[in-house]
Amino acid sequence: MDPFERLPLRDNLRGLKPYGAPQLDVPNMLNVNENTHPLPVEVRDSIAEDVRAAAANLNRYPDREFSELRERLAGYLGHNLTAANIWAGNGSNEVLQHILQAFGGPGRSAMGFPPTYSMYPLLAAGTDTEYIKGVRADDFELSAESAAQQVREAQPNIVFLCSPNNPTGTALGLDVIKAVYDAGEASNAIIIVDEAYAEFSHVGTPSALTLLEGRERLIVSRTMSKAFALAGARLGYMAAAPSVADAMRLVRLPYHLSAVTQATANAALKHVDALLANVEDIKMQRDRIVDELKRMGLQPASSDSNFVFFGGLENPALVWQELLNRGVLIRDVGIPGHLRVTAGTEAETTAFLTGLEEILEKSQSDAAPIE
């Protein structure tokens, strides 16, 4: 039975399912691409101190312009960015929602290239923006020529480019972003490059931040949830032309970033080196997963993120369940023959690899003919 049958729900929301992944209490939670390393003690202490100070004024509204935070984020990103280029929200999802509220809506369209982040069509539906599904090659790659041609044909108002892409983990070349930006000129399209996992990219992988100058319709979205290990703090942000940041002010709710959120993020940004110290370890475990999955005869995608997307599974649902039985939770993203696993600590990664190998060996043994 439709739970909304008697409610005046908008037609474009009927039949949709809310975003979500299983929330289970298991020893090794490797399904939602969190940074599984705990915050360093000095960072926790700094956050606690700054939040305590902010608590003295919680009877007052917070800084509506979150000025200190924008300054710190601009300083972290570099590339000659200033506070005027920065916007932030309660997670990068809220930032994306602001963008769609400002530039999408009824009679407008947004384009993505699945498989990609599953929130894009939900954000489009929530703002009554038509969602157009582009296509990728059979290996899930996206070329500059293909992407640009699809944008020219569809003429969307907004284009989502996820780099590194979730769930595949692959980064886009700057040629793809430039080609899509140029192709979007005819429809005056806003081009969003979602770089939630940028800090995990291989050395030498360029960021779309290098393309911002002179491209007023280009937005680069980032988050503190992943590399900064602050998923629970909910702080996402973007860099763009000052005019785009100004447009966000037209749709944001009053005082949308709480004083506690601002204090937490500002404190964390005082300890960038400490927070990013675990990134190299995570990248090491990610590459270890790729190498080991290849050894097992599976097909992992090259990853510039903190997770690995892999194929070659005859029954991914069974593998997922068998891993869960062993206390390892990974993600079934609904793509035939594939699963996705977050690169965790060395111990968590070992638990995943050991469990998976046991499952594969048992499967092969069960399938072996009886002599």
C-alpha cells in the first residue's frame, strides 16, 4: 500500500525512495565511505574548546555570513580564492540543494551520468527539476567527446560531474570538464564538479579548482566529511565565482549554519595537517584492496577515492550477506556483478579481504564437480 496515497504529495515524488544505506552495528562498517580513523586527540580537544566558547552565546543567532569559516576554507583551497568565492552548508548535499534551488526548478533540467551519486536525481526531484540521465561507456568511463555531445543535445540547465565518481571511484580529466563547460554555453548551464573525495586522488590528479578563473558557470563542491573525518559535523562547501555564491544567499534559510557547526569546522581547519595525516594511510589501504582483488581474479576499478568499486561477482547479493555474517558491512550499489567497499584502517581492510577470500574459495569449492 502506498503510504502517501491520501496525501497531496507532488506527482514527481510519488514512487521515489529516500536516500539511505543500511545502518547496522557491526565491527567493520565499510559501506558509506566514511573516514574510519578517529579524530586525533588534539583536534578533538580543540573542537571541544571552541564549541564550549561558542556555547556562551547560543542565546544569539550565529554569524549569518560565517565569515571566519569562509576565510579559512578559502585559505585551505588556495588557487587565489577568497572568502567571496566560498559558500558552505550542512554537508555538501545542502550546498547542492542550494544550487538546484537557485538554478533549477520547474521547467528546468539537471543532467548526470549514472552510475554516479544517487542523491543527484533525488535533489532534482526535491526541487521539481527534470533529471536527465546521460550515459557512460561500458567500462563506466566518460570521455570529453561523449559528455560534451550529450550536453549539447540535451541542453540542461545544470550538469553534475562527479570526480572522483561515486560509486566507481574514477577521476575525470580536466578535458572532460572543459568540454562540458563549453558545450553548456548554449543553455547557459551551471556545471557542478563534485569533488567530495578529491583529497584521496593519486598524486598529479588535477582539481577542477584550476579551471575556476574566467568560468562563471563552474562550481566545485567539496566536503569536510571524508578526508577531514568530520562526517558527523555536516559541513560541505563550494568554490565558485562570487556572483554564484551571492545567488546562494537568495535561497538559504536564515542562519543555516549553527554556531556549533561553525566552531567545529573552524577548530578543525586549524589542524589541517593532523586531520589529513591519515589520508595517505587510507590511500595505501585502497591500493592494497585493488591489488588483492586483482589477485583474487576480480575486477576492481582504478580508484582516486577512499573506496573501491569492483566487479566479477556472480552473486554480489550473496557475497554482501556472507561478508555481513562475518561482521563486515560493504555497499551493494545495485549494479549487476559489482559491489563497493570503503578503504578503512589496516585491520578493517584485512577483515574485508580475509572474509572475501574465504567466501570466494568456498564458492569455488561448492561449485567443483564431484569426482
